Amino acid sequence: MHTVGVIGLGNIAAMYSTPDNAAPYCHVGGVRHSKHVRLDCVCDLSKEVTQKFRDRWGSSFPELHYAESVDAMLAARRPDIVAVCVRGPHHFAVTTQVLNHANPPRAIFLEKPPTCSLQEMDQLLALSKSKRIPIVVSYSRHWSPKVMRMKELIDQGLIGKVQRVVGYVHNTFLSFASHTTDQVCQFAGYCPTAVFARGVVPKAEVPPGFEPEPEMRSMVIEMANGVTAIQSGDGEYGGFYVDVFGDKGYARAGIYLPPYARDKEGKAIDLNALGFPPEISVFTVAYDQIARHLDGGPPPDCCDDQWAIVHEIGCAGIESVHTGNRITLPNRARTRKVFANG
Ligand SMILES: NC(=O)c1ccc[n+]([C@@H]2O[C@H](COP(=O)([O-])OP(=O)(O)OC[C@H]3O[C@@H](n4cnc5c(N)ncnc54)[C@H](O)[C@@H]3O)[C@@H](O)[C@H]2O)c1
């Protein structure tokens, strides 16, 4: 059983779900349902937020250690996995602090968006490699069991060779749309070579040193494997799903949709016969993958180079909106820093 410490006790850490949710969409709820990890310690700078957390989750975790700061938590407990659940503009500082701590964890589970600039990403990746502490980024919808099963079936040839993947979502490139950018890569491959995007730069007030975060309207991602990858605004079924077109059929996968596939002749494929798992918390699935890795298993999904590719695409999309150009990867403009406050 690996121990988990959570930094920041807001929405995604704890407040999007309650202890009675069967498939909670939050870190502590997902950890609670896992047989491989156990919540050991938490911290938040706000006493009010900590009290709200205690009121909701306190009785579910009676042995939990509460700390008032990152340093105090790590000095007292040294959890195996640290989840960084503060807002985007604080990710770089807090994750660096965790990596450099005298009592570091063995792995970090960092909420998206991983950083506000590519320069920060490069520094974080270099530090995590030198410390040998992997970082997994929480593109959380990736771990939906039915989405993962569909990916497995497609890899086994369900719809033939994948030729085109279209992902649907609107809104900010890094704070929001990045979930679907990851999902597009999940099905099209993590092998982008260039990005062309259209979007809008809002006239928002942002702190000094930051630019407003643009919103995506559409994005074309050129892939080295020849798959055409497209991200657009909401689709027929809303957001957070992909259409996958193969040379022998079509499939649709998303966390909020029933899985669907049809063959070359347009006939629906009986997916029930192919064994789709029940939905459980995506956070349970993610933490279990991280735990397995700590026990010597393969790297978890959305780890190191994989999340870096997704972030590289999002930042190139932003660059493309500003310049009107197609951006070849790796993007040379690495210092643009957006206020990705999701
Ligand atoms: N995966 C998802 O689907 C999903 C959904 C929502 C939010 N998120 C991401 O989760 C992150 C947090 O978003 P949120 O809506 O939960 O934020 P939030 O504002 O609800 O919570 C953040 C908490 O972090 C605390 N905090 C800030 N700095 C701290 C520090 N140095 N040490 C300890 N605590 C600190 C704040 O007091 C606050 O309570 C963001 O990056 C966001 O993009 C992900």
C-alpha cells in the first residue's frame, strides 16, 4: 500500500464529489476506492478550506495527518505519491518545491495544466529526471475505463487502421481543452510534428508577467504516423470525446458517452459482447497505475514525455493563434507565459 499526500484541498482534490459517490471525480475519493494507495496527509494554506474538507471527508479518513504547508507536510510524513492540486499559476513553484524537498515523494501526480510556459515545463522535466521522480499529469478523462477499453479494442483492430481522429471541446487551450488534446493523442498517437490553430485571445486582466490564456476554436495536429488529428469546438454529443475513423469502421469514445462503434458497412458493432468494464473513478485507475509503477511496473499513462507532448501541442496552438502561422514542433518560442488558472 503506497501513501498519498495531497497539496491543495479545493474542487479537484476533494470537493467535486462526496464520500457516497460510487465513482468520485476527485483525488481523495479516487484514492479512497483504491486497494493500492492510501491517503496519508493533506495540506492547504487556507484554514477555511481545510475545515470544509474536514467537514466533508474527515470521518472517511480518521487517521489523516493535516499540515499547514507543503514543507510541514513533507517534513512530517514523506508520502510515496504527492498530488499537486493547486491552481495552474502555482504548479511550477509548488512542484519544484516538492522535487527539491529533503523528504521528496517517489512520484508526483500534478493537476493539469502542468505549467504556464514551455520554459517552466523544460525546467520541471529536467529537475524530475535528475531527481528520478516521475511526474504524471492529470488529464484525468484519459483514465475512464470505457475509454481505455475502446483504445485497447482499436489497437486490436476493431476498426482497422486508424486514419483520422476528431476531438471535441471548446474553451481555454491549456486549462480546459488540454483534456481533449490528450484524448486526441491517446487515439491518434503521441507523435505531433506541427500544429495550426484558430482561437480568441480574451481581453482579461492578468497578473504581471502573464498573458491572457487564449480560447481554442479549432486545431489541426499533424502526426508523424500520418493520422489526421483535429480538435474542434463542442460536437454533436457535447465535449470531452473523440470520433475515431479507421479504414474498416468508426468508433466514438468519451467519459460521458456510451461507447459506440460500427463496421465498414455502417452496422453497429455489439460492444457488450466485447466486455466493457464498469465505470469507476478515473482517479482510482490513475493512482493504481502510479502504484504499479512504484512496484516495478510500466510507466503510468500521461507520464513525463507523454504529458510534455500534450503541453507542447497546447502551447503551439496558442503560438499559432497569436502569429497566424503553422507551428512546427518543438515550438521555438518557449518563454510565452499564459495565466492558465484552471
Ligand atoms: N482534472 C480535472 O478534471 C480538473 C478539474 C478541475 C480543476 N482541475 C485542476 O486542478 C487544479 C486546482 O483547481 P481547483 O478548482 O481544485 O482549485 P481550488 O481553487 O478549488 O483549490 C486550490 C487550493 O489550493 C490551495 N493552495 C494554493 N497554494 C497552496 C500551497 N502553496 N500549499 C497548499 N495549498 C495551496 C488553495 O488554498 C485552494 O484551497 C487546477 O490546476 C485545475 O486546472 C482539474
